[in-house]
Amino acid sequence: MRKRLIGALSGILASVILAVSGFLFIESHHQRSKAYECLREIASLRLGTATFSDAQQLARRYGGQPWSGTARQPECSVQDCNLRFVFENTMLNHLQK
């Protein structure tokens, strides 16, 4: 009876570990793919022909935010716009701590 209980608990624990590991792998792969896709799209923009609208579409698609470092409040206009894109693997980052 006790051996069966230990066996069942071991099986449940192994299943939980496998499920969590699978979820973390899928999530990290998704973030990596999303970052590479964003980089490909940024690289495909042509200097002198890409428009402010193109940049805004990229920002919407990949969560880009206006950015100015720490010097001033971030603003974005047709004349001056810096965008920051952040891709974090927060779940795996928390596991490292």
C-alpha cells in the first residue's frame, strides 16, 4: 500500500515537472521567435523610404514604446522618434534567482 502511494506521488510529481518544463520551453521559444521576427522586420526597413507609419506599425505589433533614455520624458513625433522594444523571458529569469 505504501509503495503504491509513493509510486503514485512520484508519478504525479514527474508529470508536474514535465508539464512545467514544457510550458517554460514553449514560452521561451515564443519570446525568442517574436524577438527574431521583430529584428527581421526592422532590418527590412529601408532608410529613406520607410515611413513614420511603418515604425508605428512595428511598435504596435511588438510592443515598442517611445524612449529617450533617462534625460527627458519620451515623446514620439514624425520628426523625432526613438522606440524601445523589450523581449523578456521573465519566467526563466525568476528561476535563476
